[in-house]
Amino acid sequence: MHAAIALERPHTWAAFLQRALARPVVLGGMLVCLTFCFCCLRFNDPDTWLHLKLGQEIWQTHAIPQTDHWSFTVAGKARIDHEWVAQLSMYLAYSVGGYQGLLLWLCVLGSALVALVYALCYRYCGNATIAMLGGFLAFFFGTIGFAIRPHMIGYALLAVELLVMERAWSGRPRVLWCLPPLFVLWVNCHGSWALGIGLLAAASVCSYIVGRGPDKRVLAGVLALCAGALIVNPIGIKLLLYPLNVFAKQRDSLGFLTEWLPLTVQDVRGVAVFAILAAIGVAALLNKVKATVFEALVLAAVSFLAIQHIRMLFVFGIVSAPIVCRLLRQLRVARDPKPDHLPSNALLLVTAAVLCFAMFPRVEKIQENIELNNPVKAIRFIRQAGLEGNMMHDYMWGGYLAWALPEHKVFIDGRGDIFDWAGLLARYRDWATVQADPARLLDDFNISFCLLPVTAQEAYVMPRLQGWKKLYSDDVAVIFGRDRVTPSAPR
């Protein structure tokens, strides 16, 4: 018996290596390497600090904050922290590994997301070369949003849902029962759960119309359980209404923040969207490809979202990639691959792993990047000079100030909802773009000093305002104070 096992073992290892070093695995590894190395350079999103601060507060207080206590402008106002699980995971990554741990959080999630889309594309088309193109599309459009923010978890869960649905419609309906617990996690991580529910509902309706897919009763039961799973959150119905609130009541945020602006052809990703849609339309008119009702419906929906808001390009890439791959397979654009050469494949995977390790930055490099994008030296001056009173600052620095200078309440930060509801975001926008009397807002909120980027429009206006003077300046930030503000001796 032992001899028989010994004889079978080489064959087992050979089969394992054949699968592990197969061409689809290597191509997926290349995509993972590309995404990992790209994410290594992405420690520059201003909203990172806000989410990190919220995660820290949740971890330390064992409670989800329900009112504002970081600002002096909307203090005590109610707000909804609809991403608390994702924020907690970010802070735990930081607690374990510091800034490197936080960056690794992004690299792992980004790589996993692209790998999931690649696997989904492979399931759709059965061709590794075409699937790699689909994975690259997801990466390409994802470059708009690869950042240390909760949406990374939300979009990864979107890719998981699409994989589950593909398996269910391919003859494995039982996997649909994985979706209710998925939505329990999703609803507490990011508002993209609404897209997930919409996709599942659309797939169920289309399946009912065409008479294909899992049993109707199973679909109805899973959809009902997923809807019920959304209630499993500590905030209640307000959390479920938040995605609607974004589009219905946060109009100033949608018009002020760059990521919510409409898509333009000045962005190469915008050109790619219109090129893909045009190519699919022409191929369909020529009867070269045929999309299912569900694919046409979903592609139209995500295209509309991407054209309306550039941040939705990320979603467009995830959802459209497998559809594009299946249509390309209909055109027979890729030939059958040659037999695998295992040594070459192994070398490629090892090279990819070494490159990922080499590209991951040291703590010092991350700190340099932080100082390049945030007022690190200016904060040091504020503390040394003992500046007191209300502080005006750039919107994009609000989160970092809450994290790095907690002893000073902020004027505004990335929680655009609460400041939008209070009408403060519109007033700040007019002030920052010099569309209103600069002195009025400063007087209304009794501002003692202003911390601004050296390139800000107001940085050129402040020296011309009566009663204001420059207190500090470096390559990143400049501080203006009222004449009555006199820096004390360095502490």
C-alpha cells in the first residue's frame, strides 16, 4: 500500500504544478502584480484620514459616532456613519502595521478585486487572453478610485456577487444562498450595496422573463433574504436611505467635488467608455454579437452612472468587463493558446512576486508622500507657536487635520453630507473660489487663522484683506492670522 502511494505522489505533484503554473494562473498573476504595484503609489487620498479617524474612534469608544464633535461649525449635528466596518478594518490595519499596514490593506484589496474580475471574465468567455483584457479593463477604469477608502471593500463585494450570480446561472443555484450573509457585511461597509441589490433584482426579473436560470422560488427567496439582510445594521433604516439621500439632498456635494462631476472626453477613461459602447453598438447592428437582456440592461445602467459621475467609472469597469469578454469571444478574436511551458510560467510568477515586494515602499517613503500632500510642517508650527481660536482651512485637508491635529476643531472636512445639509459646503465653495466676500465668512465664524495650500486662490487674496497677515509659509502650506494673533515663542 505504501508503495502504491509513493508511486501516485509524483503524478499528484505534477498535476498540481500543471494547474498552478497554467497560463490562466500566470496571466492572472500579471494582473495582480500590475494592480499591486500601482496601489503602492496611492497613499495620497485626502479622505483616507477621515476614515482612519472614524475607525480609531469606533475602536476606542466601542460605539459608532452619531453626531459631529470634530468641527466647530456643525458640532452636535446628527450624521450617519454608513461605512463603519470598513473604517474599523482600516484602523486595525494601521494598528498592526502602521502606514505600511494601511497601504497593504489597499494593495491586497485592489489586487483581489482585479483578480476576481479576471476570474469572472474567464468564466464568461473561457479564454485566458480575453479574460486578461477584461481584467485590465477593470484595472484601467479602477485607476479613478484605487485609494485607501471603504469603497474598495464595497466594489470587491460587488465582484464577488457577480461571480456568485454567474455560477448560479451556470447550473449551481445553491451558491445563491451565499448572498444574504454577503449583504450583511456589505451594508455595513459601503453604500454600493444598493448597486448589488439592483443587479440581483434585475437578474431575477430577466430570468423570469426569458425562462432561464435558477428556480423562480429560489430567486425570490434569496432576493427576500438579501433585502432582509440589509436591516442587520446598528443604524437602522437611516442607513438604507443614505444612498438615496446622496442624490436627493446632497446637491452641493455633487456639484463641488470632482469625483461627482460628469464624465468628459478630456479624460482618456471617458474616451474609452464611449469607444467601448460604440464598438458594441456597431457589432450588434451588424449582427456580429448578441447580448442578453440582462447584459444590455446592466450595461446601460452602469454606463449612465459613469457618464453622470466619473467616480462610477470604477463600477463601469467591474460590470462591463465580463460582458465585453463574452462578446469578444463571440467574435473569435483569440486563438487557442499553445501548450504551457512550466519553467517560463514559474519564472514569470516569481518575477511578479519579487516586483511586488520591491515596489512596496518603506515607511520613510510613505512619510515623504504624506508631507508632500498634507500640511505636516505647518501643523508643527501651529503647535510650536501656540495658535488658538477657530481655524479656517482647505476642504481637502479637513480629514488630515482631524487625524493629526485633534486639539483644533476643523471648519469642514470630507464628510460632505453633514456640511451640505447645513448649507456650509456652499458657503465654503463660494469662499474658496472667491465668489463671495472673503472677509464675511471669516468674520461670521470668528476665524483666528487660516491654513491654506500655497496654490489656493484664497492664498493670493488673504494678504490683501485688511487686518490679516502672513504668519508662516513652506512649499505646501501657508498660514494667515489676524493682526491680533501673535505667535508665542516656540514651545
